[in-house]
Amino acid sequence: MFNYRESVAWNDIPLVSMDALCSFAVERCRRNWRLLALFGVPSPSGTEVVCLLADASARLLDAVRALPGRAYDSMTPQCPQAHLFERELFETWGIRPEGHPWLKPVRFRPAEGGKRNARPGPGQADYYRVEGAEVHEVAVGPVHAGVIEPGHFRFQCYGENVMHLEIELGFQHRDAEHLVLTSPARLVLPIMENMAGDTAIGHATAYCTVVERLSGVKVTDRAHILRRLALELERLANHTRDLGAIGGDTGFLPTSAWNGRITGDFLNITSELCGSRFGRNLLCPGGVKWDLDAELCRSLAKRLRAAYRDARGSVDVMLESSSVLARLTGTGRVSFEDARALGLVGMAARSCGVAVDARMDWPLCDLDNGTLHKRMRTTGDVLARTLLRSDELNDSAASAEADLMQLGFSSGEEACRVSVPEAMPASRLAVAQVEGWRGEVCHVGITGKDGSWLAYKVIDPSFHNWFALAMALRGEQISDFPLCNKSFNLSYCGHDL
Amino acid sequence: MNAWLYVAEFILALALAPLASGIINRVKAKFAGRHGKPLLQLYYDIFKLLFKGEVLGEGTTWVFSAGPVIAMISSVAALALLPLGGAASPLAFQGDFILCAYLLGMGRFATVLAALDTGSPFEGMGASREALLGALGEPVLFLALLALITTAESLGVPRELSLSTLFNGFSPLAWLNGRPELIMLVFVMGVLLLVENCRIPVDDPTTHLELTMIHEVMVLDHSGPNMAFVQYGSAVKLWLFSSLLTGLVLPVMPVWAHTLSSILGVFVCAAAVGVIESVMARLRMHVVPALVGLAGSVAAFVLILTLVR
């Protein structure tokens, strides 16, 4: 076991048999640990599998590794949160988890020249099928009517009722984790910022944190505050947009239209930090690239207050409309048990009553969290996810404003960037968990013998949460799918990497 | 003379029908703080579509191409049975409301068949929903008509019982002659207008989400002139239901005043639809029958009140 803020030497991670690794993970998950990552690392004696587990109550991480060979007994039947990780292992490294209930590819190869293992092309997979004369199948996508990313959804319907939904993703697989290992250093940060385009700051923060933890660099408080400000601005913009989109899907026009504009206000504040509305090129290992002066802080705080006031008003109009509440209440329910078993993260988990929030569970610095709280709802329906966003809107706006004030008062006292040594220490592993607006963004970096990357693993919150959408649709009406989908608003490219 | 007047009114209605949709869009835009499309956008769209080519799916037959034409013609034919601007339809006869209702039913049937002909699962879903709504809406319409007919009979209306009698200043007269319960039929017809024209809270005509659509999903595969017919057919249908609603409210007036106020009445209906669409969310699909049921019970209640006198 090791402290989450420290790196651990690769050789200190116990090498056990694959069966021992599985039973270790299953046993820990029973005791409320969460499976953080399960992935393969190349080694001279074959592919090593690394399993990372997290215990939020003690703020401890644990890692084990094993050499599974070609096949092993799947842990998914006992530990459902491993299901996608095991499929990924099978697909990427050819290690077969025997007894996996639904073993099929996670992602599809890009059209031209797969760099590593040959993967099946788009759509070449079996789908779960319900038989029966009165059962009908509806297939949506991967090309959609709206301007959204590609994803394929297959519904097994009995009349208007959905018996089963299978979600097939992986159409925009870019092999981003592999790109991290092979790209020149200056390109790595832009790649991170494009893991999921709407979580640029979340992923960049996670990457910078991994590098800093590996190098043992301590970032200044000012940089931490700037990073937190950027993260909360990202949350504000996305929550505002999502609340508008939920309004749009219920056919409630005013909030849908207003929030479109207000989202732009938040994005424009972010663009004052670094010149990019999505916060690109703001962070760097060692801190942030651009500092704020006192005057800019004051004017941004003013703009933030105005944008928040508009957002609050617009969302309240929606939440006070009885027809909207009737539409949202009880739609797309995910139970607490399912949420825990599937290892959901972020908003989706908190709306089911699972208390996970990386900002409080795995704080990036020792600063007080201020107005940020673990907001919870217990009903797990679309309403819960809507109200949760609305609550977090309040917290994030207050936190961002307080941070702007503090940055303004303490302007010039402290640098916002420290230098990071060029070479990282050899053969170590570090983990970063950052609460992006969707949920926990987890990055794991492992350095090789020469200090360059041996493996880099990215786990976007969407990777865990897509299955929750399938669960939410069970027994629901097919016409409620778009609304349920919007209430999760998961990332396709964050999953596809 | 009367017939020529009616023909003029009829042509006016056909020419103005696409304007109502422009008014709805403008009202919705104002609520959302947008400027909105031009008022005449639907005219431009129809004109544009008429000169476009048509794309036909591989599996489709003549049923698919015939659907929009039949639907449009039946809407226009049904409109020709309505009194317009105070002029009684020259085609009016005792019981013509049954023909009117089933002309609309035929239009729906053709649309549903055309949707099923594509073989797309979306269109099949839309067709099933549309058929359900049609089946639910029909008895409500007839309950409302029955209430009007019983009142007309008990008040001793001398002329034959046709749409031109019942929706031409008759209802306000009845309100004043001790039959105020007929006012509730305005609500019933209002709900029917929303249901039959697939407006919010029943269906969202502007959504791009094919899984939630009712009417729009059935016409996804149409293009070119046939799409123009679909759009014009819906515009006429909206005009028809708005005219029915206006006919329930307007008293007998001189011809010019009646023409003006009935057109204005249709535009007011369109604006009201725009307001409803702006301030209200859609109902969940399985609650829609409850809304139609509510309108049905109100209509039944009115009918009971008229019968127990």
C-alpha cells in the first residue's frame, strides 16, 4: 500500500500469480475498495498485468502485478467493475479472461494501419439479442442526427419498453495512450488535452500531477488555486450546457436557449486565463503557464458573478416548471447497488448515493476545499442528476469566485510555476485522480529503466459510466433514451481514447 | 353567390395556411430570446422542396410515394367541409362531420402505411405511436361533436346538422341560451389540436431525436416534392383544427368581420400553441394517453350535462 501523492518503485510492487491478483482484487472490492485500473505493461518475460486499487476512506492505493500468460479465470463474475478492463486486456494484449460474461472488443481499429494488435473493424461484433415474434430491435448510430460523436446503440424492445440496451463504442479510437509513449515531449500535453475535448483541464491536471508525483516536485499554492479555478470553470461551463441540453430534450425551450449563451460566458472567462476557451495550453508540469494580475482577477470575478446569476435564474425557471419536473422524476433510474458494483464515478455515482468525489477523497493539495462539498442525491434518476448539477453550479461558482479574490489579493507574492527536472526517475509508478466535471479522471504513469514512459494509462470517467446508461434504460421507455443519455452526457472519445 | 364566397374563403385559407407555422416559430423564438426564422419560412421551404429531386429508399414501393399526396389531399378535402369565414360549405350535408373525421383518418392511415413501407425501425415506432394517438383522439372528437349535436337538437336548430351549422356561430349562441357547459369544449378542441398536430406537450416537432418523435419520425425518409406535400398537409391540418376551435368561439357576424376575425382567430391559436410550446416541457410518452383521456372525460361530462336537461 502507498500514499496516493507519492510514486512507488516498480520493483516494490509485488509480483504474484494471476489468480492471486484476481482474488486480491475481488476481496478488496468486497471491502469497499475501488478498482482503479487494470492494464497490461510490456516486459521482457511477456505482458505484465497491473492492478490498482483505491481505498478512499484511508486515502491509500494498492498495486499488484502478475504475469498471466495467454489466459486466466475472469474476475468479472465476482467483481463486475472489472468487466471493461478485462475486455480491454483481451483486446489489447490478447490475454483471454476465461468465463467473462460478454467478451468482445471495446474499441475498433482506426481505418488505416493498426499499430499494435489487429483489432476487428467497426461494427464487426456480436450483439446481444432477445428472441421472440413480438420483440423488435432498434439500432441507432454510429452516425447520428445531431452533431455528436459516433456511438452505436442497440435496443431490444417489447413495444415501447426497452428490455436491454447494448452500447457499442470505440469508433474513434486514436490509440492515444500509445501516442503518449511515441510522441515528442512537446506534443504530449496537447494529446492529454484532447483525450476528451470537454475535459481538457481535467486531463491536463491529471497528467501534470502524474509527472510531478513521479519527479517529486511540489507545486506552489498559487498554481494549485489557478488549477482549481480552471477546473471549476470547466465544471461551470459543462454543467450549464448540460442543464440547457436537458431542458432541450424535454422540449423546454427557454432554459435550453439561454444556457447556450451562458455557457459561452463561462468559456470566455476560461479563455481569459490562457487564450483558449477550453483551457488548452494553460497547465504544464510544475504549475500553470499564465498568471493572473489583480485587476484581471477583479474583472473576471465580476463577469463570473454575472454569468452565475444568469445561469442560476435560467436553471431555476426550468426547475420550477412542474411539467419539466414531471418529465425528469423517476426517469432512467440507476440503483445504489448497481452504481457501487459497476464502480461508477463522479456525478453519475453521487446521484445514486455513492459518495465518491476525488476533490474531497483524493485532494491534490493541502488547501481548504472552501465551498466545495460532496453533493449527493439518492434517487439515481434523471432528476437526481439534474439537481446535482444545479447544486454543483452553486458550489463551483462560489469556489471560483473565492479563488479569483484570493489570487487577486496575493498577486505577485508567489510564482505559479516551478521547474520540473527534464528526466523522470527510472522504474517508478505514479497515479493521479482528478475530479473532472464528469467524474474522476485517473492517469497512471510508469517509467522505464531510462526514465521515459514505459506505459501510460488513461481512464476517463466515461469508461466506467457508459454501462450505467445501459442499466438506466432497463425497463424504461425507448422514447426516454435521449433524455437519459443527456443526463449522463458521457464522452465518446474519452472512452475510445 | 354563397358558393363563390366560400371558394374565395377556401383559397384564402389554403394560401395562408403555411403562415400559421411561421407564427408559432416566431413566438417560440421570442420566448427563447432569439430573432427567429422569417415568418414566411415555410413558404420558402415548400417552394424549394417542390423543385428538388427525390431520394427513394431501395425497399420502398408506390405506397411510400403515395402517402404524402393522399395525406395532403385528405386534409384539403376535410377543410372543404368546414365553414370558413362565416360562409357555409357548399358541400355541407347532414352528418358531414363523420366524413371529415374519416378523411383525416384516411390521411393518417396513408402516412402510417408509407412509414411502414420503409421498413425502418424508427418509422415503425412512429407509426405505432401515431396509430395509438389517432385511436385515442377519435372518440374524443366524436364525444365533443355529440355534445354539440344534442344541444342543437334540444335547442331546435332548423337546419341540417353539419359542420357548417355546428361550427358557425352556433356554440356562442348556445352559451347564452342556458348551455354554458359547451364552453368546456374549447378545452377539448384545444387538446385535440395539440394531439392531432403533434405539438408539445404531446410531441416535439423541432427535436432531432428520432427515438422520441411521433409524427416527424414517420416522414424522415421523404424528400423533395413529397416532403413539400407533407409539410403543406400538416399546415392545412393545423389550419383545420384552429378553424374548428375558432368556429366554437366566434359568434355570428357580418361576412367581412367574420372572415377577418376567423383568420385572426387561427393566428391567435397558432400564437397560443407557440406559448404552450415555450413554457411547457413534453409529457413522457406513456402519460400522453392520460392527457387525451382527460379531454375525453371533459367531453363526456359536457355530453352528460347536455343530456340530463
